[in-house]
Amino acid sequence: MTIVSRLTAGHAEALLAFERENRAYFSASVPDRGDDYFTGFAARHRELLAEQEAGLHHFHVVEDADGTLLGRINLVGVRDGSAELGYRIGERAAGRGPATRAVRRLCVTAVREYGLTLLRAGTTLDNAGSRAVLARTGLQPVEEVMFGDRPGRRYVLDLRGSTLPAP
């Protein structure tokens, strides 16, 4: 079972441990967050919660049935009914389906709770797992882009009138 919950102050300790545990794993596919991210984590977590409260973003954690943090999934840059979808699943859970299940659940939440009509996402071409998740959850490729010096692809999902992915 994969549970997607809105980020709270109570998630800070587990989220920091998750990010530390998976730092090297994530750095292989996305730019490293840098040491400042970890030393300033508590203040940054509070800032994110304030931005979420203001409706600028919707941050979530992904957990299994026993409450183990598997990852995070977010809708950022909320405006005009759209947002950017982003997620990261830890190494121990990667390839076992939690990303696909979390994206499906968040698509439903995006419509029902946040009133969103369009999601955007992007990934590097060498991230086959992320490309597969986006395809399985109905996001459509729209353009080739560069993420820094790495080739990538942008995706969109129009949530208006479409059949939402089963959560």
C-alpha cells in the first residue's frame, strides 16, 4: 500500500533522514542539493510549509502502510489551475511501484482537493524509471529540453474531462 499525505511539520525529522540516506542515490540522476540544504533543513522545511499554507505549492510525503517514508511528491508553482509535478522515491523502494501509485493518487487529489486542471513534469532522458512512471500515469511528452547539460523531456497531463488514473 502506498499512502500520500500532505507535508506537515511532523514529517521534518523523517524527511531529513530520508534525504540523507538517499543523497548519493539521488545525485546519480538529479543535481545534488548541496550541503547547505542539509544544514539549513529545519528553516527550509518551515519556509516550505509557509509557502504551502499560502497556496503556492502542495507538498506531500509517500509512505508505506507501516509509516516508512518511501519518498516525496509535490505540486509546485501553482497558478491558473496548473502546477509542476515532481517526485523522488528512495533507493529501497525504487522500481517497486510506489512512484506510479503516488502519481496516480496525487492526480486525483490535484483535481478534487486543489482544483487543478493541468500538470506539467519533466525528466532527463537517462531516467528511464521516471519516464516510465510519467507514461503509465497518462502524462504526454510535449517537447525535448535540456536540464542543465542533460537532455530531457517535458510532459503534460490535461486533467479537464479526462479519465483520472485509478489511485
